[in-house]
Amino acid sequence: MHKRQIENILYAGVVGDALGVPVEFSKRDSYYVDSMTAGGTWEQTKGSWSDDTSFTLPLMESLTENGSYDELMQKFENYMFHNEYTPDNLAFGIGSACAKAVRNWSVNHYPALECGDPSVEANGNGALMRLAPLAIHLVDESDLNKRLQLTYEYTCLTHRHPRAIVGSYIYLEILHGLLNGRALRAILNYLPEQLNQALRNRPDELAELPQYDEMFKNNFGMTLRKDIKSSGYVVDTLLASTWSVLASTSIDKAIILAVNLGDDTDTIASIAATISSCENLNYHVSDEWKSQLRNPELLSKIIDRFAEKEASRALV
């Protein structure tokens, strides 16, 4: 992968996040967004991004530095308690599962890989939203089991229920396929069988795979908008994001479709933007939207270093 392609993917995710922030939790069709706006749900400045990006930036930094899981959890703590990795030196909107995981590490001193909540009630999208850099990092890893193991570990930092873990598997394997030149519909056709085989000795995870069955149906992209759920539940988020890409013809259109679904708008738009960017590697998100992002210096510093390292690794 080229450095510019990596940057395009990561910036698209931030743009989707920022477009969704002002309308997060809003009811579908009570608004329409196709540009950066201020105020809204969190009363933030135009171009402000949320915890989606603020948890993703530390992961990029950690992968760039070959950091440990404990060092990554420290970065998460620095975000949540000290307002680092934020658009305007203020952390806002952190999901309950992620906040609990950070407190488990910082206050309760849990081992990093045991910080995530294992309960069925903790199946939000807080791991899904930050994992795109890991897919880029693993683009040339041909061993599926190695990819799944690392995905498992990075997910467990905040989410340990098998359903959330399987959601991460599906998402990162979609990105892996796209980054290696496969078509999204083709990936959705072969992925269930691939995961069924890979998880045959992991019964708890295998049992959760049917939760995602709907997205693997041949006509999923034709699903009516009214039948797409857009909550923060990991299954809803992954299906809504993937549907937004299947039902669109460009990165920008996928973002607009996703951000206007309502409810968890920032995360769904961010993930849709990421999937669409991986599908369209030679294109990029709107320059106008990108130019309006808050704290561009921080974004550029972390994204540039990560993209530089990952692009140079590909050339070795």
C-alpha cells in the first residue's frame, strides 16, 4: 500500500466521525446532513471528532511505536482522564464499555487483556470503531489465525464478549480482503465459510457468527433503508456501515447515507467511510470536509508517522 492510500483511509474515518458528531442520537429523518456543522448533540465546534477517532489515534501511535498493550491502555487513560488525543482538549461522549475498560486498567489495575467487559450487555461498537489501523498493519499477513488472534487481543482491551469479538473479526477480514484487491460482495460471499472453519475450535465465538447472518445474504445491499438499524449495538453498527457502502457509489455518498441513518451516526459514518475507502483505494474523501477537521496538526502528526511506517514496511 502507498502512503497516500493509507492516509486517505484514515482521514475518511475521521471525516465520517466529525460529520456524525452533531447529530449523534438524533432520530432518523429529523435532520439531513451533507456538510460539516457545529453545535448539535455535543455542542462542539464544526469539524470536531469524537471518541471514535480519539481511541483510534492511540492505536496508530502504538502500532508505530511497537508498543505493548499496557502502553496502549496508558494512552487510552491519557485520553479519558487528561484530554489527550482530542480535537479541542476536551474528551466527550466516551461509551460506557470503553470507559469501564479504561477504569479497570487505570484504577482497578486489571491486566490489559482482561479490561474489557465480558458480559452480553457490553456488545457496543467501541472496539469496532478504532480497529482500522490494525487492518492496515496486517494487510500483508497471510495467516488467518494470526490475524484473528491479534484482532481478538486488541478487541479484548475494551470488549470481551464473543459477539463483539466476532464483529471485529468480520470487520477486519472485510478490510483485509478489500486492501488485497477483492470486491466487497465477493468477500461477503466467502467470509462465513472461512470464519466457520477458522473458529471450529472456538465454540463460544462460532456460536455468535449467526448473529451477523443478515449481512451475508446475496441481496443484503438491496435491503430497504427502513429495515436497517443504526444503533450502537455492534451487530447493528456493522450491518448499517456495510449496507451504506453497498448502497453507494462513492466514499462521500457512503458517508452521507450512513450519517443520515440516525442514532449512532458518528461511528456508523466513520466505519462506512473506512470500508468505502478500502474499496476505493485510488480515491479520497472530500477535500472540503477534510480541511474542516479540528486539530489538524495532531491528526497529521500521528497519521503521517503511521502511514509512513506501514508504507515502508510494505516495500521491504
